[in-house]
Amino acid sequence: MAARLSPPLSARTRTVHRPIGPATYDCVRLVVVRDGTSIVFSEFGEQPVSFGDAILLGPHVLCGIEPKGY
């Protein structure tokens, strides 16, 4: 039986209106802010983000998100 490989690129979309606790992922993540504002917390500090911003997170970077205004 041949080994099944995962696709090199995967895209998912979701809407978040509640804080997301610190987490790490074993892949590169691209997050696009589609509405509102948030604070992104990472091992590199805090960064405010808003509509139209894109966040690129490398693998194994500890990061959390706190949406504002909802």
C-alpha cells in the first residue's frame, strides 16, 4: 500500500468572535483580518491588527488572538 501524502497547501476559513488562547502549529499560517480589530499576542510581543491586515506566522510560533469590538 502506498503512503498517502498530505497536500502541500491547505486553506480553511472561519470567523472568530472570542479570544483564542496561545497555541503553536507545525506549519506556516497566513491569517487575514476580514472585519473588525484584534490584538495578536506572540512571543514577539503584542500587535494590533485590523480589517485588511495579513499576519504570517512561522511554524512553532506561540500565538494568541483577542478580538475587539464584538
